[in-house]
Amino acid sequence: MTNLENQLTEKLESLVNKTALSITDQQKEQLVKLVLLLNKWNKAYNLTSVRDPMDMLVKHILDSIVVSPYLQGKTFIDVGTGPGLPGLPLAIINPDKEFVLLDSLGKRISFIRNAIRELGLTNVKPVLSRVEEYTVQQFDGIISRAFASLKDMTDLCQHLPNENGIFYALKGQIHLDEISQISKIFKIQDQIKLYIPDLIGERYLVLLNKSE
């Protein structure tokens, strides 16, 4: 194990211990390996603006996996996944759930394919597509931290939830005017303030579904 890998493993242990999450040693190993892969590919492909692997643990890994306790159902799509965030970390710690990771940029999907291979994941399917053109299946959950607004997310992804499907939007700030712009066919179920150790700034998870 390299020095960086040791440092990342220790830091991840300490971060996870500050949460209520329960993660196996193998899953921790996979999460650290994901950071190492992201760090390696980032130098050539510019996949994320976060350059420091230690920061990636907080801003990408913890920021993703804290959503896990709120996921309901078995099938999920991560829309505008970028380099697989939050989809890959969530798939690692939820081997019983299925994740489609969708992005319209080829280099991101190439990275995800490589990560799936390197990490031995069997519950992730990468898809290169624009979200409005992806009509293959419907899901229990639509996850995203990429959309600028809740309106954009619900408008562009409204064909993706199944009849009980839920939107999971990861947000920094939540503004009332943003909520007021959402179409009346959607209603907000919950707004959860997320605790992410060592993260500067606020994070929220907004849960929405289609009105009856």
C-alpha cells in the first residue's frame, strides 16, 4: 500500500466514524481506490476541479455516500453523473441496488467504465446520452447533484421516475424562488440538511415526487 493510500484510508476511517454510516473494510478499500483512480485520470482528462485527493474524500466521497440512508427502492439513475458522482460511491456501499450512471460527455463515461472494471462493480451501468433522449427504463430514484435548478432537474427528467419514483437533488443552498419555479405536477416531500464532516458550506438533500 502506498503512502497516499495509507493516508486516504486513515482519513476515510476518521470521516466515516463521524457519521452514522456503516461501511465494510472492502467498501472502504474500493472508495479509496476510486479516489486514486480519479486523481490519476484527472491529470489527463480534467474530470473535476478538486485536485487534492484528501479534498476528494470530503467533497466527492463523503458528499455522495451521506445520501445513502435516504435511498428508497432498488433501481436508481444518476443524471449528469460527471465522473460518477454520487453514483459510484453509492453503488460501492449499496451492492444490493442497481445504478445507471448517465452523462453526455464521452471522457467521463470512459472513466466510469474503467472504474467499474478496476473496482469489480457489478451493479453499475454507464450510459453515454443526453438525459432527455434516455427512455430505456424508469427508476425508483433519480439522483443528481449536477443541475443548476430543481426546475431543470424535474423538467428534463420527468420521464424517468416510475409511479412511486423519487427525485433526490443534492443542493448547496435552497432558495424559495427556486422552489416556487417547480412545475405544479411535482411536490417536495422533504428537505434534509446533510452533515458532511470537514466540509465547508451547507449541503441539503431535496426529495421530490410527482403529485397524485
